[in-house]
Amino acid sequence: MDFSEFLLNNLEQFWNLTGFHNATWQHFVMLAVGLFFIWLAIKKNFEPMLLVPIGFGMLIGNIPFDTTAGLEVGIYEEGSVLNILYNGVSAGWYPPLIFLGIGAMTDFSALIANPKLMLIGAAAQFGIFGAYMVALLLGFAPDQAGAIAIIGGADGPTAIFLSSKLAPNLMGAIAVSAYSYMALVPVIQPPIMRLFTTKKERLIKMKPARAVSQNEKIIFPIVGMLLTCFVVPSGIPLLGMLFFGNLLRECGVCNRLAKTASNALTDIVTILLGMTVGASTQASEFLTAQTVGIFALGFMAFIIASSSGVLFVKLFNLVLPKAKKINPLIGNAGVSAVPMSARISNNLGLEYDPSNYLLMHAMGPNVAGVIGSAVAAGVLLGFLA
Amino acid sequence: MKKTILLLLLVVAASASLVSAQSRRNLRINEIMVLNDSNYVDDYGRHSAWIELFNTTHAPLNIASVFITNNRDVLNPDLEAGDRKALMYAVPLDDILTKIPKRQHVVFWADGRPTLGTFHTSFTLRPGEENWIGVYDSDGRTLIDSVTIPASLEANHSYARKIDGIDTDENGKKLGAAAWEIRDDSKEFPITPSSCNKIRETNDKIDMFAREDENGFAMAIMAMGIVFTALLLLCVCFYIISKIGERVSTHNRAVSQGTSRAEMPTEKRKEHDSGEAIAAIAMALHEHLDAHDRENTVLTINKVKRAYSPWSSKIYSLRSLPHK
């Protein structure tokens, strides 16, 4: 072999390693989806904090390469950098850290002032179990159905946590589906809210919530954690961290910790979580008929969750005195897309009555939805793991 | 300060040793073969009696310094620690293989030749006789688990727990010998050294849901019930807490005013001040008092103190100029 032949052989080997040689049409589809997510985030401002990392992660995860070459670069190749970062998703420790941040960011005052709004957060979880039933009908096994159905909780970290335990092979599709629909909440929910409410109901003005004392705010995370975790111990990772974060915020003596949990820590974990979830959508694993089914089920779960929240408020109003009626426009906020769905309640309320601010009322079911979806995830984990 | 740190370290060390001891107490004898003619073979190609231990926890468990014995004399409580330990085989330290992964097994060869390796005990079992086996914690005094193998156990048959590590029924009642069975390596009673006694090919719970709850109604109703119960509990709890809070604040107000709670005016404000009302009052006050005009002419100088740190000092990051 002369030197020119040797060089040619090396060039050929190099060509075989390049993305151009290994690309398939599936890779280009996934790259297009990644670009679409980035476009949605930047141009349409749909959940940019999530969709930019996920979209770019999709680009990273779908660069074609020779998986048999042992380059240790793919997210599913043990020992690769991406694989190490992906451990937080596959072993399920990113979601509880995100919940710590959510707890440290969330003001539960609206819920404490009007505890009955918690029931709206519970009712909206019917989206999860409605989707579970449909998933079973479509032929998914109960554990897979449970993992897919959690998309209806509208809670990305919870969906990742549960799917990593019940159906790890579907986790990429479930996570992307959950985050996509969370970003599309402003598009999905308003038509449902209009469909199930009358104009008269949309004009209901609720009394401003009472002031909540500092003691109540401190007691809430402690009692909340003890009660919910005693009922559903399998929800400890999520509920424990959520309420711990909230205690840091409300106790008043851990401001530095609360600030770190709600800012730096949440930002770091969000970056890693979003990017690795995006990168886990490798075309070979992701582009299947099952993924299409998961997206369809996720969409349906969102619709059922939003509808059941609104319908529950209407039902609840039948037993409430006239002065304490609840505006059903806050029912959609029972899904835990915080604070997006509460903002939608507020915007829709203002559309029909410019002096009817529903934001603080809607925050009650919204944060109850976070607790409710974590409890629902704990129940599914307890039953199906 | 030093005392606090020392106390903290002591607490951490004590809890670490407690956790380790507690987890070792979850070790179970799982399966035993007394006479092995043609069954499992050790690393030296020999058939010997074997004892399988099972880590029932969901965490790795290091069994180094645990004692295994078949000598009933150790049951004598008056025995000195040294004498007691001499009657048992101590699992050696410093062997990474003594760390049993979660819910996994390890097999010890009861061949009386501990020099062959960590998993070869210093004692042998006696075929045709009743054999007692005990596993003791590192203190040599705390019995972790024990079992008596019937004398009737035939060659190449094992004495195994029906379900790995389980010695109680659903109600927590000790099963004793009823938790065990004799296995003859038939399809129904397989001998399973170093693997699960009850082989699970599928998840029973999922199978049951798939079979009995095809439509998912039972799951939906049950799970929604639990979600509602959890949040309802929280709701009721906070309703009660807010009522108690109200009473306490009324009581405190009464105490500060030198009256009793009963004498405090019970009349409540009919409605809270709305945001609009508060905004209107604030604007009216602003208009009336013209409160902020003076501030326009006030110059406030805040002293800004930047703490010096050598780590951020530029002189440490610049190279010194070369001497000419």
C-alpha cells in the first residue's frame, strides 16, 4: 500500500464517520422538529426557557454518526458526556430538584386563603386517568398507559419522573409531548373554557382573598408535606422537595437558600434537563408509531384535564351560596402549568369584564394542580411499579 | 464552636453506624443445599454444600465481618465474645465482592476450606442430620437470621424460602418453617443458587390490572379518590388552621387591650377592601398631600463598600515584567 492509498483509505474512513454519510430521512425530520421548537420559542415566545434547550438538545441528539464506531458521544452510549448528564433524567433526580425550585418560587397564599380551591386542582387530574383509560383502549400496557397519561397533569418534571420509572423507553416522547403541550396551553385551553361556560358564568366576580399570616405560610409546607406524603409515600421525592423549597421561601431565615433554589439551581437543572430530554429524542428511538400515539394521547389528556377543571367548578357552584360562587374560568388552572394556565384564566376573565382580575384566584387551583399531579404520579407509581 | 462540630461529627458517625447495622439486619438466609453430588459447582470445579444469603433491601449491603455458623453453641448467652467468634466463620474484610447489590444473592460454599476464598466457610454441613445455620452481626452477639434444615433433606435437594427473603405472611405474622420448602429441581420446585427463588417473569400488579381492569375504570376511580382525599385532607386541615389562627389573633388582641375575648367586638367587616378601593385611596392621598414632591430635590448618596479579596485582585493574575 503506497502512501496515497493509505491517505485515501483514511479519508474514506473519515467520510464514513461523518454525519453526511450516516444521515437518514428520520434524522432530518427530527432536526426539523428541533428547529421548529426553537422557532416557536424565539419567534412565538412559547415557553422559551424550556423549548430552546429542548429544541437545541434535539439538534445535538440527532446529529447522525456511526453508532458502531464506539465514539462514546451519543446520549445512550455509556460513559459519554451526554450520557452522564442524562443520568439526572434516567435516574429521575432532575425533576425533584426542579420541584425544589418551584416550591421556592411559589406563593401558596391564594390556596391557603381559600382552601376549597384545592379540589379544583384535584378534579383536573381526571385528565390523567381519562388518558389512562384511552391509552389502555389503544393497546398500551398499564404501566406504559400510566406513564403516558401523566402528560395530562401538565407537569414536565412529574412526567419525566414517572416515565423514567414506569416506561423508560417512552420517556423521550412523553417528556417532549408534555413540554410541547405546556407551551401550547394558550392555544389549547381558551376554546375549551369558552365551550363549557356561559357568558353569565364568565362574569362572576370573586371576593378578594383574605390576607394570610406568616405563620400559616410556614405551617402550610410542613403540614402539606406530612399529609400528602403519608397518603402517598411514593410521591416523597416530588412532594418532599416541593414543600421543602416552599418552607425555605416562607420561613424567612433561609433567604439565601431560597434564592439559590429558585434562581441558580433551577436554571442549571432546567438547562440540563431540557437539553438532555431534547437529545434523548434520537430519530431511531423517537420516530415510531408509538410516539404519534403518545402525542395524540397527550393532547387528549390536556383537553380532558382542562375540561374537567372547568366542569368541576360549575358542579361545585351548584352547592355554593350565591356570594361564594367561583368563576369557572379558573377551572382550567387546575392543570399544573404554573403560572401559564392561571394567566389564561385572568386574560379570558378580563376579555369579558375588564375589571375582573382572576389571576390570584386562579393561582389557587394552579398550585393545587402541582400538588395534585405529584400525588397522582405517586399513586400511579405505587400501583404500577 | 469546636464542641458543636465535634457533636455534629459524633451524631453523623453514630447514625452512619446505626444505618449500616440496621441494613445488615435485613440480610436473610435464602436457600441451602446440604449434600451436593451433581448440582452447583464452585470455582474449583467441585460439588460442595452451599448457603445462599439474600439482601432484602433496596440498597447495596456490605456483609464483611458478618459471621456465619452451624454451631449451636453460639446460642449460649453466657459465652464470651472471643469464644463465640471462634466458633463462627467471619466474612473477611477488604473484599469488594462482599458488597451485595440491592435485592441480590451471594452463595457461600460450606466446604470447610476458607483458604480457597472469601466465599468458602470454615465449617461443613452434615448430611442426614438436622443442620442449624445462623448469621450473626459483626458484634458476634446479634443474631440476624437462622434456620434449621430438616434431616430428611435428600442429596441434590435444597431447602429454600418460598419467596425470597420473606418470613412473614400478609398480616406480618411470623411463618417460621412454613416460609420454607424442599426443592427437588423439578420444574415446579427449581433449585436456584445465586438467583431468585420465586422467578418473576412479569409484574404481577400490572398483569392483574391488565386482566381485571381492561378499561381502567377501577384505576381511575381509585386513583382519583386518593388524589381527592389527599387534597381534601389538606383543605380541611387548612380550614381548621385558619380558624385557630383567627381565634389566637383575637385572643392576642384582647390581651393587648386588657379585655377578654368574649368582650371583643364580634362585628366583622362585610367585605375586604378591593384593590380598586385601595388604589383610589392611595391616589387621593397622593393628590391631597402632594407627598413626593420634596424627594425630587433630595440627593441621596449611598456608601458602597466593596470587600477586598486577594482572589479577585488583578495583581495576582498579571505576570510580572521581566527584569532587564
